[in-house]
Amino acid sequence: MFSNMMMVIIGMAAVTYLPRMIPLVALSGIELPVFVQNVLRNVPYATLGALIVPGVFFIQEDIWFGIIGAIAAFAVAYLGLNVIVVVMGSILTLLGYGLLF
């Protein structure tokens, strides 16, 4: 039992680590074209949008909670700030909204 669990953990670690490590090592000495750099720079925001938009429409209790959170996230993302700042800005906005209403 323990051996099987360890094999699962090691396998999951390898499956998680290898796809991140291989491009880093393979592309470390290569200068990517400007177009590819611009596309890769926007991937975090596309991912954030893919995570936020469905959540906005599936909130059960207060739809405004989702709409205000999405507006805050998109506004901060529009400023070009880091993804962590975008998430924290949305969280702080919703904290304020929750405290007021």
C-alpha cells in the first residue's frame, strides 16, 4: 500500500515538474521572436480570464459579487500589473464589498 502511494506521488511529481523544466532548459539559450514573447506575456491574463468568467456566472447567492470581482480584476489587469496584484486587487475589492453589504 505504502509503496503504491509513493509511486503515485513520484509519478505526479514527475508529470508536474517535467513539462515545466523541459521548455526552460530547451529554450534557455534561444531568443524568441517578439511576436512569441508578446503572446507568452499575455498567457497569464488569458488564464485568469478563463478562470474568472465561468465563476462570475455560476455564483449562487449574489451575482453582483461575481460581477464586481470580475470588473475589479479586469480593471487592474488593464493597468498591466502582475497577475498576483490582479488577484489581490479583486480579493480586496470583494472584501470591501462584503463588508459594506
